[in-house]
Amino acid sequence: MYKKYFPAIITVMTILFSSCCNRQSNETAEIFGDETLIKIKTELVSEFSRLQPKVIQPAEGYLKYPYLIPAGFYKQMWDWDGFFIGNHLASIGKPEYLKYWSLNLISGIDSTGYVSGCATTKGPRPIFGKFAMKPFLSQGVYFAAQALNDFSWIEPHYGALMKVLEYRDRTQLDTTYNCYFWDNAMQSGADNNPAMNYFWEEDHRSFLAPDASTFQLREIIAQSLIAKELGKHEDHQLLREKARALKDSINKHLWSEQDKIYYTVDRETGEFYRRVSYSSIIPLVQKLAPTEKGKDMIRKYLCNTAELKAKYGYRSLSKRDPDYNNKNIIVPFSNWQGPVWPIANYLYSIALKNYGFDNELRWLAGTVGTLLLNDIRQWDSMHENYHADTGEPLAPAADHVDVNGKFVGFIGWNLCTQNILEGVAEDKWMLLELPD
């Protein structure tokens, strides 16, 4: 006889949960007042200005332009690493390096539209089979041109960029759902994300993915904006229509109304693979969820300490997940099964900004900024990721040293933490906005 009261009870419980989550956020954020955040930002910018030159290498061999590396453990030029490093450099008045990153990758596009996600001075480095770079090339070209206020240099490469989009449609678009998939987690860059298949030799499933689909949506939007700038109006319209259709498909097939989150979907069964991971949050970077749904999702998962929020930043995998761990893994995978990744936290910061979570942003900026400062003070470098619950620096391990016995560390896209702090402290944001 009490069934008629169930909807009201559920509503009250939801309000109480949201209120508790917001109260927790407010109380935590109070630790980082304006003066504290400015102090953290100032110190971090000083340290970054010293470390940052290590990510820039002079042109050599196959790489005809100065190229960007994560530094330390990695000496190669990588796809999304270079994209985020290049955008950070553009944000501090050095946009030419994002252009150079684009041109180095464009030179590796073959006749089919394939371009490797890794390049060295000796040439492209196909890894784990011939899967393409992650969907960031047209975005990098667009943001570089925008920062330089010059789109003319793109014209000779426009056809090659279109060919890259066509290649991805042939190899990673599921036409049944009109969504994109990764063949395996390694291809996504979140190497051992349990929301996907990372033991691909034994497990041949592949998953429609919120991150793959959103990143490719952004590629299509970026290419449409490039087409517009270059006067290619027919391509501009066709790409805009393709982007709208993809946005609709993501919200139709990857959004779980029951759980209020984006999930990966098993391509064979069409069923949600209910793992709350980093990739679930990526659609919010492009504001794909309507305002209230996006806010509900953030409250339920990102600002929930039982899910993604930890003492030292936001986790890469929900604490509730049976595979959750904070192991120090770098070979053969990097560990995206729980540790705090500064780059994931940068992407989360865009989602938080998009949906108006200012207190959470203050907490994030102060927490991760302090984490990196402490790391630099101890190691004179940084790490790729950190134990979510203790703050312990993880990969690379302490035994990764150079010929002089000095810890090699990691720099790379951790530099984007500066952009979070500048956004919160100075209202100077790097949101990588692409109007759709």
C-alpha cells in the first residue's frame, strides 16, 4: 500500500544525496582560499617553466619540425600527449609547437589515411598492429591555426586530413549504432581500462566507447570549422550534419538513463558494459549531456568518494569496481584502474566547468597542484600517475634512472595542471571549446 509513496521517497533521497555531495564539496573547497590557490599556482608555474623545455626536442631525421615528447621515460612523439602539451604551450604564448606537432603527424599520413600514433626520428612507429593515432589531429590543426590566427598553412594538407577521417570511418565506425569503437583499450591510450578489452589476444570483444566517439565527434567538428575557414562550404555543411548525427547516436546508445551515466557498449550484444571509468566522463567535455543530466552524473559519480573522487584527486576507475587498484604499472601497460592521472583530472576539470561545479574545481586545482609540487620537490620531476588514496607517486618507478643515476620522471601533459589553476585563480581557462 506504500507503493504510491515510492516516487516521492526516491526524490527526497536524491535531493539529500545531492545536498550531501555539494556540502562535502563546499567544505573541502574551503581549504583552498584565493591566496592559497594563487600561491600554489605561482610556485607550480615557476617549476614548470624550469621543467617545460624538456618536452621540446629540435627537428631531427624523420621529424622535420621541432617535436614534443612526454620527456623522462618517453623520448618518442606521441599523438594525444603532444596534443595536450602543444595546447598548453599555445596557452602560454608558444602556439608554433602545436603547429609543428600537427605537421610532423601530417607527414606520416599514408595513401589510405592511416597515420601512426607514435613517431620517432627514424620514422612512424606502428604499435600493437596497425591501428591509427587517436582522434586528435584535426583538433590540433584547428587550435594551432586559431592560436596563430593563420589558417593558410592548412590548405596543402586539407585533403590528407579528410582522408584520415575517412580511414577512421572505415576502421572504427560501427554503422549499426553510428558510434565509434576501440579495438582494445591499448588503442584508447587508457591502456588497461577495464571498461574495454585490454587482453585482446584472449578476449576478442570490442566496445563502442564514450571517449572514442566523443573524441571523433570533436575531430569532425574541428574539420568542419577548418573547412569553413578555407571556404569549403559544402564540406563544412556535410561535416556539421555528420557531427549532429553522431552526437544524437552517442546520447541514444551510450547513455544509460537508469544509471545516469555514459557506458561502453558491447558491439556484439548491444548491452551496456557497466564499468564507471575515465571514459564515461569524456562526453561531458563536449557538453553532450543536457545540463541537468550532466549535473546529476557529476554529483553521482565524479564528486562521490565511493566512486571517482579520492583524497588526492579524481580516480581513473570507480572505487566500487572489482578491478580497482593503485598498482605501480608502466610496462606492459600504464595503469588506468584507479590511480589519479593529472591529464584525466584536466579533462574532468573541463566537464566541471561546463556544468558549473566551481567549488569542485577549486578543490581539484588545489589538490592536484599540491600533489605535483610535492612530487617535484622530492624527485625534481613528476610521475604519470599517483595513488588515489595515499598520494604516493607511481609510474615510473624509482629505479628508472638515466646514465648518471638521476630519476628520469615524467613531465608531458601534467603541464595542463597549470591551466586548471590559472582557470580557477585568474579566470584564464583552456577549455578546448569547439562550437557545434
